[in-house]
Amino acid sequence: MKEALATGPFLRTENKTNNIMKHLLIALIPIILFAFYKNGVVPYINGKVTLYGMFLPLIFVFISMFVTFFTEYLYAILVKKETKNIKYHLKTKYSIFPGIFFAMIMPLNTPIWILIFGAIIASVVGKIIFGGLGNNIFNPALVGRLFVITIFAATIMNNGGYLNLYEVDTVSKATPLSNYAAIETIGSYETLVKPYGSLWSFFFGMIPGSLGETSAFLCILGFLYLVYKKALKWRIPVTYITTVFIMTYIIGVLNDVGLWFPLFQILSGGLFFGAIFMATDPVTSPTTPIAQDIYGIFLGILTVLFRFLTSAPEGVLTSILIMNLFVIILDRIGAKARFDLKKVVVLILIEFALVLGLSLYIAESKDEKVTVDPNFSIVSKENQGNKKVYIATQKGYSSTIKAKVIISGDKVESVEILEQADSFYSKVEESNYVSKFKNINDVSEIDTVSGATITSNAIKKLVNNVLIDYKG
């Protein structure tokens, strides 16, 4: 049994752990440099940021890396009373890595004080309280991000969110998955891909997103390098990404859209970065090959479930943290199945049933023919001369939005927001978004507000639903 559990997603070789970590750092360097180019150099060349703004992506990563190292170093000398020097801790504790990963999965516009807070949480809550290196249950960087996004999401979005200052002018929407979350149906290539260029933009990483998650190309290069150096197994990333692709391919085919749709899904958000660098964390992922396959498939199932059936547009972070809880159980199953495959047949059949069943259910719920919006409600409507006055509600980001819409001559005369408690509504007000609906009878050309995509899209849906009712 012990022998069966001896190998993990990071291979057992003659390499020492520090050599494996060295290869991991080498694989991350191109991604960090690309983040510097995309979020620093490009905005600087276009006159959008100062010299400090150009180097901010590198400063961002360095600060996070320093904080996680210094937090663990202080814990070692003050609590554990260790007398080892800094060089020893750098070479043996690998405490810079939670900081690097945490910075890479955060938006660049995260205020530095929030970045420091999140890095401390990643070290203390994600790692130290479990006993340090090798004992943590959850991926530390993901724990830090979960805390920060839960508490400070509004602050980060009000500070600029995921778009660098160049993207604010060139990309009118938020991240691709936030844009997709605002659409009730399956969407189209024109609404999901074209606002960001083409699928090549997604592949190479020239789209809005967290600091290091956007380039699938560089993530793949890092994956190939780590596999070549025998520092990483391929099972978890391959099964994870393949599961998401298969499920979204089924959803797309049943809704008469092309291959672009599953490609959009796997190239959007942090799927490649999460699958290759986060899901394969040697401490918090399974050790047996069969368990790794099961783990990867369940990660894919959960990610699709969260993306399509909840208001959370990403799903990768939550999926990995949930599956971290089941690693011990999966390893026990995998160890037994290594000598008797019958032990795992039922679980594999359940996974395949979930893949097919969930795909079919989502495909039906996203069918373009669906016209009833369950999040919309008409409170009242009355005629006032040649005008019709509606009071209606629509589910927003964190509240129900109530508005008064007046229709005159088949066009919207005015829209007045009566009630709302959405976290990012200030951005809607700053952009005078509501006034854009005046004198129109088709809302399709009105874009959403960057940093308040869900809220602004809810207002857009409300007006559109009122127009649909008015036109009968």
C-alpha cells in the first residue's frame, strides 16, 4: 500500500525537491514576463501608465512572494524558535511559491494592501496552521484568493478589476467568462469571442484576466517542460481540461454552435493555469495514477457545473478547493484499484454518467429557444395616455433591481432605477449607463459596463424584457 502511494503528480525521481521546485520556477518565468509585457509594457507604450505602472506587474509578484516568505520566516524564528538563516529557509521551505501563485491568480488592480493581506492569509491559513510544508490540506494560494475575493471583491472591482489601463480603452467588456455569465442562452461567436479579437487572442493570452492566467500557450509550454524534466505528471491537467472540453462540446453541438464554443471555454479564465500549476500541487493532489484520473475528471465536472449553473463565472478555484477535501479518499480508492480495477469501476461509471447527464441538462437549459426569463418580474403596468409605464424587477449581482420603464411610440422614453443594492452599482452611475436606453427599441447594441458586467447586464435584460412584453 505504501508503495502504491509513493508517487504523486510530481514524479519520484533522483531529483531532490529543490531541483523540482527549480524547474517549476523556470516554467513560471515566461508567464511572469508575459504578464509584465501585457499589463505593463503594452499600456506604457500606448501612454496609459507611468514607468512605475509599467513595472507594476513585476513589483506585484515580488511583493506577494516576499510577504509569504517573510511570514513563514517570522513564524519559524518566533514561534518554532528555529535559528536557521534566511538562505536555509529559501532553499528548504519553498515559501516564495504560494506568494508567486497568489499574485498570478489575482487581478493587477488589486490594491497593494489587499495583496499583502491575501499573501499573509495564504501562508497562515493555507499552510502554517496545518503544520507547514507537506501538511496543508488546501492549496495555499487558492485559500488566499478565496479570502480576498470574498471580502474585497467590490474594492478590487472599483479599483479597476481585471482590465489594465490599455484594455479599458480597447476592450469594452469585462473578462470573457464574466461576459458569458451575463448571457442567458448559449451565446454566439460575435458576442463571446469577437469583442476580444479571435480565439488566437485567447490562446496567446491577449485578453483580460488575472495577472498570469490568460496565456494558454505559455501554460502548455510550461507543462511540456515540466513533463520533459520529469517534474510533473500529465494525468490531472489532461483529464481536467479534456473533461471540460468534452462537456462543453456536447453543450455546443446540441445548441448548433461550432467547435469555437468548447475552445472558448477551455481558453477562457484560469483553466490552463489552474489545471497545470494549481491542481497538480504535490501536497494537495492525489498520489496514485487512478486517483489522479478520477480527480481530474471531477475537477472538470465541477468547473462546468459552476460556470453554467451558478453565478460564479470561473469555477476553477472553487473546484480545486472542493476536490482537495477528497484527496485522501481518492488515494485510498486508487491504491486498492491499482491491484483490482473492479474497486473503481462504479466510481468511473458515475463520472461518465455525470459528464453526459450534466452536459445534456445544461444544453437544454441554454437552448436558444428559451424565452422566459425566471429572473424578471413585472410588478405593475399601466397606460398613461399614449405611454405605458412599467414597474419591473430583475435579479442583479447581489440584489434585485427594481426599475420604472416608460415606453412611448415603441421606444423607451426613460428608465429610472427605484431600488438596488448591488456591490458595483457605482460604476453603472459613473458611466451614465441608464441614460443609454433613452429613445431605443432594441437593446442589443448597448454594451455592458466594465467592472459591473452582471449589474449592467441585469438592467439591460430588464429593459429588453419590458420591450418584449410591450410588443406582445
